[in-house]
Amino acid sequence: NPIEPPEFNKCGTATNLNTGKPLDINCCPPVTTKIIDFKLPPVGKIRVRNSAHRVSAEYTAKYNAAIKAMKSLPDDDPRSFKQQANVHCAYCNGAYDQPGGGKIDLQVHNSWLFFPFHRWYLYFFEKILGSLIKDPDFALPFWNWDNPKGMTIPPIFLDSNSAIYDVNRNQAHLPPAVIDLGLTGNTDPLQVVSNNLTIMYNEMLRGNSSVYDFMGKAYREGDGPNPGPGASERGSHTSVHVWVGDTRTPSGEDMGNFYSAGRDPLFYVHHTNVDRMWVLWQYFLPSNKVPDKRITDPDFLNAAFLFYDENAQLTRVTVKDCLDNLSLGYEYERIDLPWIDYRP
Ligand code: C2O
């Protein structure tokens, strides 16, 4: 059977997965009994997510205003930045058990739920931002770390007076430091860029012989957590988290630790690029060894999550409703993929 959404009223203590110790912060969401089912919205104008390295000053101001509005909501509002960040902690740090009375942690990483869960998370985060600034077409940017032109922290995140700033970042990795997708520690920027492109080529093309190699392993009701991540989750995705996390903090905060990652606005633009990798893989890359890129297993399609929507209504969503980004009303700016022929 598919993984069922968590019971918010049974949310408990979360664990710091980097140290194995219980967390002293409460990352459980507000509880409500009313749950609505998500309905795919009529698709009108498609929201376009643009590269964070290329956005205009005008867009940046709007984006900052939206995050600022989210940060100004009361802490107990499920749409507040604090609660949005806690969504990640609750779903990823063992605060929930799988429903049904057992004691098995619910975990959305390291399995085929990774891409769908984060797509939904970003969908609602973006919708909330849009509703706060009364711009239903608002779209998040993405951190284009797979392209040499995007391989630094996007400069718009560096202004310490802005809402999208976060102090807990590795100070040695601010621009012009080049993202190191292999965490090699190499400091020659040209070698790092070349290594990054090789990694992308392997994760997106060469390394996958089945849909599960890319998406992650099956994860069903009653299964223990972490059956196995897909190539992109295991590789570039995790490296970006670790690389941004602050070495001055006790355990990799903010980006380098599941419970705190959502506190850095960079998290959401890192994950839009991760989501973009899914779109590219699904629709734009040659099939190679994986002629069928769909998972048709009902335990995948019917897995479900709960999120608060832009009207603060608790909403039940399923994996099958998020498989096509266009039906959710968004797409990504088309940017060169210099790794596509980057055979090692
Ligand atoms: Cu939920 Cu990048 O992790």
C-alpha cells in the first residue's frame, strides 16, 4: 500500500539526524481537523521560474517583499516562514510516524517520494508567496548550479538587509567560490566546474539504467525509512546542502541539516533547481537506457501528503497529481545544459 499522510495530532519530537540527538525545537505544524482534497487548478497563465542569477532588480524586490510578508506572519500561522521551514523538519526528522499505530518513522527522503514531496512543498510555498503579495503569477527563481554561469550562490542572496538573506552560511563559500558538486575540496575553479559537469552528466544521463535509479527506490506503507535515493538526490542535491551549511554552527545549520534547511531562503531555490532536474529528465533528455520514465506502481501514484495551502487550509495531495509540472501551472526558463554531452 502507499504511504499515507501523517497525523498532525500525533506529531512528536524530532531528531537531529546529524547528531542522532532529540531536537529541542518543536517543529510540529498547527493541528486542524478539516482537511480538503487538492484539485488541480484550471491552467491559465503558466508561471515561469527563472534563473536566480538572471532575475531583474524589479523581480528581486518583489521576491524579497513576498518573503518579508511571509516572515511577518505570526509564528502560529501555517503560512508563516517559520512554519514553512518547519514543514521540512517535521517530514524529515522523524517527528511523524507512519499512520496505523506502528512506530515506523515517516521519511520523505531517500526514496521515490523525494521528488514529489519537494515539488508539492515548493508549489504551496510559491502559492503562499503569490497570495501574500497579491500576485497569483508569482514564481520562485531557481539556483542554476548545473550551469557554469550559476555555480556560485546567487548574488541576490547576499544583501544582509534583505529578507532572503541568512547569516548561517559557510563564509568561505560565498561568491566567487564555485559550488563543488562532488565535495572534492578542490580549489581550482576550472577543475571544479569541469568536475561538476561530469557529475551532472552522470546523474542525469549515464548513471541511470532504470527509472528507480533516477527517482529513488520504492517506499511503501510499513517499509522502514531510507530505502535508497535516486542519483540526483544522493549527489548534487545533498552536496549543495552540505556545501552551503555553516561550519561555525553546531551541526551544519542551516542548509546542511534537514531540520534547519528550510530556514535559509536559498533552500527553496536550491530545490526548484532539483525539481527542474526532474522536469528535464522526464521531458527533455534522451531516453538512453530508460525508455519508460514513468512509475506506474499504484503505491507510488497514490502516496499522499498534507500541506497548508495559501488560504491556510490543510490540503491532501497525491503523488499522481504532481507528475506534470504544467498541470500545476509552472515551468522553467530554458537555459543551456552544458553537461548534456559532457562525457568523462
Ligand atoms: Cu528535503 Cu534538500 O531536502
